[in-house]
Amino acid sequence: MDTSPHCLVVGVGAGTGLACVRKFVEEGYRVSMIARHRGRLNSWASEVPNTTPFPTDLLDIDGYRATLREIVTQQGLPEVVVHNASLASFATYDTLDPADLERNFRANTCGLLVTAQELGPGMTKRGSGSIVVTGNTGALRGKPNYIGFSPTKASQRILAECLARELGPQGVHVAYVVIDAAIDMPFARRRRGDKPDDYYAKPADLASEIYHTAHQPRSARSFYVELRPFGETW
């Protein structure tokens, strides 16, 4: 088995997730990638060296567990996990389908729990490792039309804090990174065509800070990290 360090990125999309994959590869890691879309995942694996695709859906809890176990068997226990998976629904309180809220909670919160259940025991036995969870402003406050999303991200943040307090003393660093920004993606540009370039958070810059957080020294570790462009109102 390759002896280079191993990173797992859960929830690889064309923005922050793929940028994290590229950053960790640049830093000498082998990267396992999880996403729902097999075609895109295979395409990125052929484009970025030292990556292995593992298509799976976090909504299928048993299937997701099996995939995590397959990754450990094939690639070894990760040194770093970037948990970037997220599902969202946007609606007013009186039109939101409760099934959508349950689905998003299953992906955003239960998905993180399963990740920790499958990988945390090995990391604590080893006495080292990092689990970095990406969130957004919805994890901090509720607002109209976000009622199907913000509660699930807030619960994810609290779950991550529970994990950090339990796993931290055992040597495993758990951090929650709130990305308070419009991420520089084509769909964001289309929606906000009049915004200047520096309005957007660059995926590569976000990935660099996530990498930095995952490698903080034991004597100076963060749990709660906020990232935003310099001009963002907060």
C-alpha cells in the first residue's frame, strides 16, 4: 500500500470539495473522493492524480457505511477527513415538505454521525487525525426560506462540537468551518452578475484554509473557524 498520507473528502463537488481534493494532492496526499454522481467523480479522478472515486449516497446509511469500510480496507484509515457533504431545500415554512427536512437532516447531520462512527474509533486508537466539517451561515442563524436547511446545518454544527469535545482529548482534531460567503462558482456568477470579482470566496483559498485547520499543532487548535471575503457584511 502507498505510504503517503491519506485524505478522505466526503461530498466532492465542483467548488470547495474539488478544491480540497486538489490542495491535499498538491501537499502529497492520496485522496479518496465520495460523491453521489459517479460520472463526474470518475471524470475528476481521471483529471487529478492520486485520487480514487467512491460513488455513494449519504442518504443510504447502510451503503455509506459499507463505502467507508471499503475505503479503509483499500486505502487505509485517513489522516484527514474533510466532511463537505450537504443537501438543501429552500421554501417558506408553510410550503416546506417535512420529508425534505428529514432528508436534509439525514444527509447533513446523520451523515456526519456515521462518518465519525466508522472512522473515529480507529483515529482515537491511533491517537491522531483530523475531521474538518464545512458549514455555512445557515448553521448560525435562521432566516425566511432557509427553514428546510438551516436547522439541519445548525444540528450538524452542534454534533461536530460534541465530537470535538469527545475526540479531542483522545488526539483527534475536529473542527467546524463556517463559509460565510458566496463561493466563486458559475451558477453564483450567473445569479449575481453585477458583483465584483472580490465579492466571491475562491474555492482554492477556502481549501488552503481547510488544509491549514487540519494541520494545526496540538497546542493551538481551533474548533470553530469562520471564512469570508474581506468585504462580506457580518
